Amino acid sequence: MRFWKFHKWMVLALVFVLFLPVTSRSVQAETSKKSITITLDGDKINSDVAPYIIPKVNVTMVPLRVISEGLGASVNWEQASKTVSINGSGSSLALTSGKKTALVNGSAVALDASVDIKNGRIMVPLRFVGENLGLQVVWNQAAQSIALLSGSYIPSLPNPAEPGQPNPSPGTGQQAQGIHGAWISTVSNLDWPSTKSVGKIDQQKQEFRSMLDKLQAIGINAVFVQVRPAGDALYPSDLVPWSEYLTGKQGQDPGYDPLQFMIEEAHQRGMQFHAWFNPFRASSGAAVSKLAPSSVVVQHPDWIVTTDGKPIINPGIPEARQHIIDVVMEVVNKYNVDGVHLDDYFYPSSGTFNDDATYRTYNTTGLAKADWRRDNINQFVQKLGQSIHAAKPSVEFGISPFGVWRNKATDVTGSDTKAGVTAYDSMYADVRTWIQNRWIDYVAPQIYWSMSFKIAQYDKLVDWWAAEVAGTGVDLLIGQAPYKLGTTEAGWQSSQEIINQLLYNEKYADIKGSIFFRAAHLINNPLGLIPALTAFYQQ
């Protein structure tokens, strides 16, 4: 009897010991999973059921209660049809379980994920619902958090000396006296206007005012606004159609002059306004039938080369280049802009660009095709700069090329990098010639890599560009990449990376400031960047 009791005790003890590690590992695995947190304008939204991400489509699902209680929308569940109805902020949504489309104000819209019923709870896709209720939805991979931002929200700016806030090292203050710029993308309604405000004048104005207020609170003193996103215009033009991003239909008058409005709002705040043009993009790839009659694609199909499904204005045709110059000069002559700014869309860096016939027709000096392409862009840049300065000498002309001109392995005078794409060889942008001839007033290379990214290291590239502009009279602005904060790429796991880059920039007197890509990625405060950047600019 004693033996049986002892044997029974030993068996139970052995089972417990064997089971304990498994149980511990299970608990550890469960607790190590970081739960997804959701905030609305900085305030945490509580959820009685944990949000989850649907694999492959990467859609975050939340219980319907989050939409009704957290976002304040009215909701209704129709059991018979398994349909959720959501109403709020002037929008009416209907999502049905199993359907790949939803109804938004009566119109069918494609879905990546629809209603999901899990453990008896009704779950809905947060980003789709949030954006259609007029909110900006920002996912932070590192923090496993979702920030929902309304148009009127301005992030609080805590004292940078508070515990837990990044504390930047003291700087010389040189940067604080220069350009603190932000790119505002309008293509695909990325930064402004939001898709929610399409066709709504008052809401578009309110959104832009709010954006400027938020940027200015951080320390931004110049905005570079995309006024020609895709062969179109955010202003009344005699040459190109109204942008579809204002009303949803290209060529449709929005009922006001957005460019005049934006310039006035920026200048009222003491901020510079630079008109940003995408020079050679002819459209965003929409079918010709959806383009306005005044679109260059419709008017001059012989000027268009399609690459990767996107129509591009052929830089090899002199009349086509002049058309773009005329478009830019229409703005320079009519509006009180502080600058004209071009991005790096010259020749496309990927795909096949079929300009053989153009090359045969216009290559009158016998250049190799690559040199001929570069010469086309050189002529365009030179003539545009001359036109701007002749009309308004006070207007600055600058270009933001890809961050690597050429790799040292290809050209001994290039940078110590191993980039797969270069401005000179891929976009045919001979930036060195522009600088040496002072065809531009400033250059703003997009140095979108960290100090620890060995293929294209930030500090090495800054050194190279600073040497390029030295003694030329051309200013150097650095294109910074807050959009990479929180990503898995080397060096972007802390907002201190941006601060360290700004501190490094202070080594060079020719560096007159920075431009951040892009406005939303500043306002969304990635990894706590706002208090650190605000403190840096206030020093």
C-alpha cells in the first residue's frame, strides 16, 4: 500500500515536471506576442477583443464595438444578410460577410478583407472603415500600434527633457537658421487632399490649414507642394487639365483655386511655398477614356512613351520639353511662389523606354544614346532655369535627384556606394553638370538611407554631395526619410537616426537645410520623432 502511494506520488510529480516547461514556453510565447494598440488623436481606444491581422493581405481586424464606441460612428448588424452598416462623418458604409466589395455612399468599392465573424464577434477592417470615416490610419510595425488621426488633431509636443523622450545632442544651430522643409504629395491623395475630402472645398481647406499648423508646430518653415502630380494641375491652367485628385475626375473645376489658397495660407504663417512639379509623368496610368480632352496624352499621343503601364512625356522631343517649361512658367508668372521644385522623374529608372525613333530623328550630333538622353535633360534644365530667372530672379529653382549620382566602381569620381540605381546612369540626370554650370539654385538629393546602411551610407553620401557643391554657389539641401522610421531596414529603429543625420549635416556650411519626405510621415510622429525634432529646431 505504501509502495502504491509512493509510486502514484512519483508519477504525478514526474508528469508535473515534464509538463512545466511546455506550459512555461506556451505562456511565454503567448505573452511575448505584442498586442496591437489603437489610439484616436493620441487617446487609447480600449477593445474587449484583441485586434488581429489577417495574414498575406495584412489587414487589421477590430470588433464592431471599436467603431461604435471608439470612433463614435453608428453601427448596425443585419443577421439575416450578415451585413454591417456604419454611418458617420457624412459617410455610409455597408460590408457583407464573404463579399469582396463594400458600398460606400452607394458605390461599390473593392475590399482586401470584409466582415469576419470570429468566436461570435463581428470584426471589421479598421483601415478601410477609418479612412472612409475621414481618419488617417497609421500603422507602426515596430510598436505594433495603429494611430487614427482626425483632420483637426495636432500632436502634443512634450518637453523634450521629460524622461523617456529622445534627447538630441547639442548642435551648432546652423541648421535651425536654414530650410526646414516638408514635401506634400498630392498624387494619389497621399498627403493632401485626402480621399475623404475629394470634391469638398471647405474640408480640403480645413485639412490644409491643419496640416500647416501641425508642420509649423514641429518647426517646418517651408513646404514643397506637388502642384503637377501627373500631367495635370492644382490650379486653373490654360495648358493642362485640373487634377483628378481634387474632384475625382480629371478636368473638373473644383470651384476654387487651390494653389492660390495654399500660397496664402503658407505665407500667412511665414512659411515658404515651393511649387513642386513632376516634369515628365503624363498621367497616373488611367485609361485614355478617363482623361480630360486637354491632357497631353490626348492632345499629343506622339509625345508619349508608355513604360510599365505608365505614359511618360518623351524628353527627346524638343516641343514636348518646351510644353513642360511653358506649364511651369504659367505658375511662375501668375503666382507668388518662393521656388520651383522638380523631383527625379526624368527618364524612368526601370522598364523599357522605347525612344529609338526619337533618337534617330533628333540625335543630330551623333551622340551615343545614353549621352543623348542626358543632353536632352540638360537642355531642359538649362532652359527652364533661364526662363524662371529671367521672369522672376527671386524665385529659386531646385531639383531633388536620386541620392546616388554614380557609384565609385563605375566612376572613380562617384560616391563610395553600391547602389543598384544611380541618377546619372538610370534617370540620365547629369546633376554634376547642372551644379557646375549653376543652372539650379539648390540641389536636394534624396539620401534616404541610414548611417549604418553600408550599400549607400548616409554620412558618406552627404560628404560626397557637399564636395560637389563646394565653391559653386549652389546650395545643398538634404532629402531626409522619416518614412523609413520603424521599418526593418538597417538603422531605422529609433527616431534618433534622423537627429543624428541633422547633426551630421551641420559639418558643412553649404548645407542650408533639409526636406522631409513626406508631410504625413512627420505628422504621424514615427517612433516619437516630433518632440525630438521640435527640440532640435528650437535649440
